[in-house]
Amino acid sequence: MTRQGTMAKTEEHHPNGTSQPATRQWVPEVPVALEFNGVAYAVMMATPDQLEDFALGFAIAEGLANCAA
């Protein structure tokens, strides 16, 4: 089972010279380009989960939006 926004990958783990499968959770990151009214402001690495909230927070912090209306 994975948590929201995470992915699971099974890989070989070698503790003490033995080979055992181990499932690990990881959070993928992707480049996200933020553009407002045709003007590019930033490209940042972010998780693909909740991108709308990420963009809104950026816009408010940069003074591009007044509130979360």
C-alpha cells in the first residue's frame, strides 16, 4: 500500500550478503513551469500531487494573486 502522492518500487536488498526483495516508497518529482498571463515566472521541481495548491501558493507569495478566491 502506498500513501497518496507516493509510488512503490520493489528492488533487491542485500543485507549481510543475502538477496531479499524489498518494497520501498518514494515520492516522484517533476519539473513544473509556472506561467501567468503568458509570462514565465519559474521552473521548480515538485511532486505532481496537489499542483493547483502549489501554483496558488506561489502566486500569492509573489504578489500575483490576492487571495484563494
